[in-house]
Amino acid sequence: MLITGVTGYIGRELAGCLLEKGISFRGASRHPSEAERIFNDDHMKGVRFDYDSPVTHGPAFEGVRTMFLTCPCGAEHFKSIEQALRTAKQSGIERIVFLSVLGNEKMPFLPHREIEKAIIHLGFDYTFLRASSYMHELLRSQRKIIMEEQKLRIPVGDTEVSFVDGRDVAEAAFTALLGKSYSKDTYKLTGREALTFGQVADILTEELGTKIDYESSGKHDFIKNYEEKGCSSREAEIIANYYTAVKNGACRRVSLDVGKILQREQRTMKEFVRDYHHAFV
């Protein structure tokens, strides 16, 4: 089994699920020795893998039958990802669990829809996990603003979003990787409620004990703010385009799929903030 993006947020959570069960796997990373250092477990073997370096594809896929696939966000990466998929097929990989994006049919600036089509076209057995907006993005992109300015600044207005906890996504991926009943199917991974960012700010206020205000920034100001944080102009534009799609309802829908896969209710935003209270303060 090969796990791509093993040092990313979902990849780490998924790797933790596998290691907890004593399941051996190969962790794909541009820096495999760093990945091995992070997990420090003989059940995880790091292997160098870079979509933009085709010479790394074959060795990473050798002897693998099942792969968890994540990918870069920019649509310009599709050709290198497609090439990697062709090599995967030639190398004998049979099954792919692909971490996709909810509402990707409305997001042509992302490669995920075309990747799904390529996986089907190449004849893989597959499971597509279309995840809604991640709760942990509050920590990744908004933590500093929340801590320093007591603000939540996202350009989506009052649109409701079916936020999903990344831990639930990783557990769903774990179940799909090990279960044959998820073959050639697509699942929408959401929380069990849709919230506005104003409601998220209220939850942060309640759980952190500090008043947090929500401001729906404009797209231009949002991109400028991200660039000032060190993001490239391209990355900032992709994130802003994603939130535009969210504002237009791409992640509003609530699905019961996570509950069906995990046989329990999804985690809520309140539970997420409570569990990561230490990281916000």
C-alpha cells in the first residue's frame, strides 16, 4: 500500500490509523527521510515521490497494488499527475482511493475532476472521496488572524458550508482502503451540519472565551493578505477561487456518507475547536 501526501494533514492522520493497527505501508514524499523521522515506525517505509519528477514514479509504485492519492491544487499540475497515473497502471497498481473535492464540477481551476476521469479511463478500481471544506483550515490559514486580531476573515459572505473534520476524512479513507465494498463508488464527505462563518466565529467565541468577529473580505483583499503571508500569487489565487466556489454553494450540501462509512456521527465544529483549543490559544 502506498500513501501519497503522507506528511500532509490528511496523510498524517491516515498514517496514524494504519500504524495504530500495525499495518505496513509505503509513505510517498519528496523528502522520505523526513517522513520516516516524523513517524519513527518500522511499519512506514519512506519513498521519494514527486509528481514533477517522473523518474521517482516507477520506484515508488513498484510492488504496490493499492494507493491513496492526493494531489497539488493547481489545474496546471494535471499533466504530471496523469503521467504518474499511467505509470501506476503500468507498474501494476490496481486500486486507488482518491481524495477529491466536493463540488469539483464547479471548480475548473482545480485538477480533481479531470483526475477522477483519468482514473476511470485507465481502468483502475477506485473510490472517490469528495471532501467538503476542512475544519483544520481554520488553523492552517486563519490561526494568526484569530489569535492576533480576534477576527475570522474569509470571502464567502453568509453562505453555509458543510465543514468536515480531517480526522473523519482520514478514517473514511482508512476504511475505504481496507474495504472491498467501496469499489467504484463516490462518497461526499461532509460534517453533519452546514454553518456560516459567522456561526463558526460564534463557536470560536464560546469555546475560546474571547470574542471573535467574522468579516467577509473581498477577493482582492484576501489574495493580497495571503501574498503578504508568503503565499505565491498563484496559490493565493487558487485559494480565493476555491472560496468563490464555496460562496456560490459548492460546499453547502450535507451528506450522510461519513456516518455510513464510519458507523457513527461526524464530528462537529464545536468538537473540533474544543479538541484543538490549545492550538488556537
